[in-house]
Amino acid sequence: IIGSSNAVNLTDGLDGLAAGSGIFSFAAYVLIGFWIFRQNQTRPLLYDVPHALDLAVVAVAMVGALAGFLWFNAAPAEIFMGDTGSLAIGTGLAVLALLLNTHLLLPIIGGVYVAETLSVMLQVGYFKATKGKRLFRMAPFHHHFELKGWAETKVIIRFWLIAGGLTAVALGLFYADWVGAVEIGQ
């Protein structure tokens, strides 16, 4: 939970980056929660979550909240999220992952957040190991791309595309796991 909340906090450095990526992540949990709910109606299988529909509704509420926030936070931002919002987003993702028994999918669903955190860890480690040299121009690495000359909106939209792709991969893995469990007969 702590790692997830801090990862989103590190990502919240450009207008709309954390919120836009969060929409994809929470949308994945909407689909996962609803899928588990529907499957538990017929025959409880691999993911026996008694309140899966309630968790899907929480994820929908987060998608709606982030979309509403993003309306005013898209570049150039009129309002800012700050630590309170980003830490809450990360905590919400981690709690949904734990309650839906999909915590192993969280690093894929939140892959943008993981990459941002790893870029900070790599930068600090490399800086200490080489006594002052840098791996990236600036960490977290969304700032690296800005310093390379990319426009802020270009960085944000490319990261959103990556978040959408990772969400699709995670949902594919979730479905494949469910199909495998059905075929085995669990």
C-alpha cells in the first residue's frame, strides 16, 4: 500500500499525468470487479470475492472523480492534485488489488507508476555509485523527456498510451488466468 501510494505521488509531476493514468488503472478494476461478480453468480471460481460488485462501484467512482479532476487539471492546469490526492489514488489502487485478490496484477495495471518509481531508484543508485553522474537528465523520468525537448502534452499523452496498453495486457492476463481455472475445473 505504501509503495503504491508513493509511486503515484512520484508520477504526479506533470499536468494530468497521474490522474489520466489512474483512470486507466481504475477502469481495469471496474472490469475485474464486475467480471468477478458475474462469475461468482454462476459458480465461484478462482476469485471468490463476496463484495466484488461493491468494489467495482468504488472503482467507477474513482474513474469519475479522476475524470472530473482531469477536466481542470489537463495542461495548462487550473487546479493541482498535490500529495493528498496522489497518495489517495495509489492507496485506492493497492486496496482494490488486495480486496479483489489481484495484487500480482497491480505492477502491470500501474506499470507507469512502477516505471516512474524505478527511474527514481535507478537515478539515486547510479548517482551514488558513480559519485555524481546521472543516468537520466532528471528523475522521475517524465521530466527527463521534458528536458530532452518533448512538449509536456506529448509526454503526458505518450504515458497515457502506455498506461492503456498495460491495462489491456493486465486484463488479458486476468482473463487468461480465469479461463485456465475454468479448464482445470477449480
